[in-house]
Amino acid sequence: MKYENLMLRGLFAACLLVCTSVLGSMLMAFPAAAQGAASGSVTSALLASPAHCALPADGVICPRLPG
């Protein structure tokens, strides 16, 4: 009986450690896109792009007019 309790406590401690480390890594991780946007190079590229045919909120791409 004592052996089973020791095994269950060890398993609980291991699971708690794994869950805590996974939760901590999810909360502390920064995606590569957020790191690139923070540098300012993406914002300057977006400001330099033409805005006459921007993608609307519904996702339909406007056609290019010849000329």
C-alpha cells in the first residue's frame, strides 16, 4: 500500500511539473511575427506600400483596373 502511494505521489509531482512548464512556456513565448513587428521594419514596409487597393474586411480582393 505504501509503495502505491509513493508511486502516485511521484506521478502527480511529475505531471504537475510538466503542466507548469508547458503553461509557463506558452505564457512567456513571443511569436516570430510579433518580434519582427516590434523591430519596426514591417511597419515601415506597410507604410510604404500603396493603399489604393487594400484588402477589405470581408476578404474579397479588389481587381486591378487596366491602365
